[in-house]
Amino acid sequence: MNFNLSQIPDRNIKPRTAGLTMVMDKGLSIAEVHNFLDVAGPHVDIVKLGFGTSYVTPRLREKLEVYKSYNVPVYFGGTLFEAFLIRNQFDDYVAVCKEFGVQYMEVSDGSITIPHAEKCGYIEQLTQHGVVLSEVGSKDATHIMPPYKWIELMRAELEAGASYVIAEAREAGNVGIYRGSGEVREGLVQEILTQIPKDQILWEAPQKSQQLYFLELLGCNVNLGNIAPAEVIALEAMRIGLRGDTFHFYLDK
């Protein structure tokens, strides 16, 4: 850090397995990736090329090389996995990940229905090729799952080999673990945490109020995802009590 301050909480050091910041890239240019990582790179653990943007991104290979040069792993959004799957192109999806050197893969079923045993089978297969993140929760706001179902699905997907389970929220943070207003479904979150290890959950939290909720609940080393590139530095400051919302979290009483 740039100067000494006491009473700053200990952040896990990169490469870390907890306290992750996952950033959603929805179409940054190669120059923008350079600029973004030049400033925020030390605080970024993983980047998701959102939904199916990798299919239409010009100079994709070159862009991935920029992320690689900063030692930041990248994965394609779960929607792309589902797009391959619904077209009966699972093997093609694996081949694309290999071709582009993408070693992190997301398995989701937010847009299509996949029998859960089959989804776990895909997780098991993909663990042979890299690190798997599996997403639980629907993108359909009318599809409300009870807490026991979230727990059942998350547990099974971790047992199938997923390194992390992602709690669905979409890019706007208004479905899944959140209400349409963006408010956290607190009972759901706390029920999940009674059964699923907190360090194996990546909470999608694009809104500042959502980030604040999880920081207050689980501390500075909570895993947070769907962070906008321009918000990474602000989030890191909030994680360690250097933003008004968390200013008093770590000070001696």
C-alpha cells in the first residue's frame, strides 16, 4: 500500500482462494483492459467475459493474452456454455476453451433447464480440463427456489467437483439471492451459510449496497462477483474500511 495505516484488516494475498473479486467484462476494448488492469490488476482475481460477449468480441485471442500478461484468469459467461449445450455442442465448448487457453469454466442453467444430475455430470467432465465454477439460481425473477433447494443444489455441485458455487444475481443484481428491488434475501443467504462453506460461495453483488451487506456479514475476505471494472478500486477500499460505509468496521472500540 502507499502509506501506513493501523487497524486495517488483513486481506488474503493473491493468488488467493478466498476474498475473491470477480469482475464482469461486458465488452472492454483491448486498450481499456490495459488501462483497467494497470490500475486495478492487484485487486482482481478473475474476470468473466459476460454472457455471450466472447462470441462477438473482436480480437478475442489478443484480449485474452492481455489478461494473461497480468496473471488474471478469464472465463466465458455461463450463458455461452448454455448456448453451446442447447445446440448439442458440449464437445465444441470444451474445444473452444482449449483453443483459447481458457482454463476456468462456468456451468450454469439460468437460461435453460438441465436435469440436475446431468448438470453435475458436465461439472465432473469439465474438472478434467480446468477449474469449474457452477452457478445456482435462475435468471427468471418469477422462479423462486426455497432455501433447502439452493443448499441441495450447491452441495451436489461442489461434490461434483466445482471449486466455487456462484449465487446467481444477473448483471443488475435483481434476481436469485436478491429481490427485484436489489434487496438481499437475507433469510435465504443466512440459511445457505448454515450448510455451505462461505469460502466456496461467490456472491454476485454488482450493487454497492449488496457488497456492503456481505462485507458486514462475512468480513473483508468474502468472495464477490459481477463487479464493474470501474468499481474495483472503490470496492477494495470498502473491503478494508476506507469508505464511509465501512469506516468504523475495523476500528478499536
